[in-house]
Amino acid sequence: MELAKIKLDKERELQVLKINDRYHGIVWDGDSLEITTEGFASALKAANETRRLKKTNNLKTTVKKQNKDKTSKPKIAKEQKLKFYTEAEMAQLTHLRFREAWVIVRRKGGFVETSLTETKVVSYTKKQESAQIFRSYEDANMTAKVLDRVYEPGHTLRRFYIENK
């Protein structure tokens, strides 16, 4: 006789457990667990049957599903000191690898440091190194158009290259 180890995740309302080459479904019902008595050949069949039994028996789960933002964009780390290179400088430094970075520039001078946050529409900086970086032209252009309409007209884009580490 062996022990079956169960790792229960209270974030998930339905789980599958493997015992002796058979899969059993587990579902939370308030503070108790409901386990299927019949074992299934695959985990998918066990999960589907457990969902069906949950609906037919009107089990009320207390698990709250969390909305995960699937459209999150990869961000460039702000902690590292970034040096911006122009296209001419990049052509001379053939031993380094670069990636494109777009920066929004204000007509009156200065770079956009942060834009479209919950507390501020835009903040500017004179330092090029602390400018907000956009990975694509489309994202930078969209943000510049919004700033032109909401804050003041005259934002332009500049393309730089940063070292790809």
C-alpha cells in the first residue's frame, strides 16, 4: 500500500489526481472536497466528467477567478542605464547588437518621461537617458497622437538604437 500525495491549489476550482494509473477529478465545494469515485484513463476525461458532475450536483465553489491581463507588453527595465545610438553610430559599432527604440520628443524641447498613467497625462525630462522607450513605431505613434489631442500638439518621434544584451 502506498500513499497518494495531493497538492491542493485553492486558486483552482477543479483539479485532477492520478491514483494507480487512473485519473480522478477533485472539485471544491465550500470548505470540503468532492472526489470522483470512478477513475478515468486520461486526465482530460476526468476533468470533463468532474465539470459535468459539478453542474448536475449544483456544487458552489468559493474559488474566485483572477483576470489575468493577456495583453501585457514586455517592458524594458528602467533601472539599467541605457545609451541611445543613432543610425550612424550603430553602423560603426559592428561588434555590438542593437534593437530599435522609439522616443517621443516635445516641440518645445524635452523628451517624454512618462505618459498616460493613472495620475498624470505626461511628464517631460531634458535627459535623453530617462526618456520613455517604445519598442515599436506603432505604439509610439499612437501615444504621440493621444498626447497631441489631449495635452498639446507638436509631439514627434525619433528613432534610436539601444544595445541588445
